Amino acid sequence: MTTAIIGGTGVYELGGEATPEFVPTPFGAAAIFRARVGGADTLFLARHGVGHAMPPHRVNYRANIWALHALGVREVLATQAVGSLNPDMPPGSFALLGQFIDWTKGRPATFFDGDDGMVVHVDVTEPYCPRVTAAARHAGAFLGEALHGDAVYACAEGPRFETPAEIRALRLLGADLVGMTNVPEAVLAREAGLCYAAVCIVCNWAAGISPTPLTHAEVLGIMSDRTADLRTLIRRYLAERAAGSCPCAELGFPQYLPAL
């Protein structure tokens, strides 16, 4: 089974120096890096493009997921930088996602827009693959890294940070973490029948919880401090690969994805 890692610069450099391959899709090109990690070929996808050029609301999520599917990927571990609404998930910690709340606004959110007369409704009762999530948790435990589990992720549109009022509303809705990139990525992965899970680095307290205004530099600082640990966790995950079975492929509609 081909595995892909989705993340930023610090993640796709995990396999050493690499040159991006631009994979054409019906939605545009996606930047893919290839490396051999844990004794197997692994694909790394630069979510924001080479050089982190695309802000969250303009990431080409459909091209990214379609390219992975077209290249034979069936298993994805994504990384996310998030803010925390939960006092038990402080900055510097890792968390695994269990559910999401979609607060995005204008993003293309499906492969199936109905232009071809096809109407598809995908099940996301369990949005993240239990098999890949368990393998990521095991990799963290092996390294002595406690990963908070079953976190509820609220996806905001961005690129601005949220207001304190929005964070209070999200807390009432049950959100633990807030970020800008997991939706529609997780939904598209389900439509494509991919086994998809996400590990988050908590980079800051959300607005109104933090005693100081949020800055992008704060996020980058935590990311820099914890990227080496995240790389180690991913290496361990790739060395073992996820075992067992799950329903992800049957819940999606990969047979209907457009072809080149």
C-alpha cells in the first residue's frame, strides 16, 4: 500500500533533499515529493505548494487529493498546525483528530459538483481512518510522546485568526482545536476512498484564551521547536505502516473520480 504524508516544508524534507514532481490533474497541478523512508517508497505532498505560496483558503485541495489517488496512494497521514481551545491540549503538544466542525465558506468542497449529472453524498460519521489513527498513536507511544486523542477540529476559513467571540462559540460547539486546512481535505480524501488521519501540532492558545495577541511568528516558533519530534514520529509510523482493516475505501467513491 502506497503511503503519503501531507504537510509543510519541514515535513516533506523528512526524506532528505528532494525535487518536486508536478502532477497534472483536472483541477491544476499538485507538488509531490518522493522519498524512501522506513524501507518503502513514500510520497510527500506540499499542501500549500512549493515555498508555502498558497494561503489556507486558496490551497488547491482537490488537485492535491486527486493527485495522490491517481498515483496509487491509499493511506494518508496529514499534519496540521492548530490553536487550542482546550486547556488539556496546551501549545507544544500533539493531538489526533476524531471529528471536525466545518466553518469554511467559499472553498470547493467536493469532487462531485453535479455538472455531470451525478449527485454523491459521502458518509463522514467517522471522518478519520481508525486504522491510520491507531498506527500514529502507537508511533507516538513508542517514542514516549503522548498524543491527545479524538480531538474535535474546527476549520476556519482564514487567513485571519479567529475573534474571541468566534472561539467562545466554537467552545460551546465542542471544539478542542482550531485550524484552517483540514476541511475540505479530509472530506475529499473520504470521497477518494483514502485512509486518512491527521496529527496536529498545537502551536498557540486560540484568541481570547491567550493573554497576548496572536502572531504568525508564534505559530512558526512552536512549529520549529517541534518539527524534529514530528519527523521522528512520522519515521516511526512509516517504518511500521498501519496494520488491520477499515471501511474507508468502501465509504468513498474512487471509481467515479475524473481521469486525466
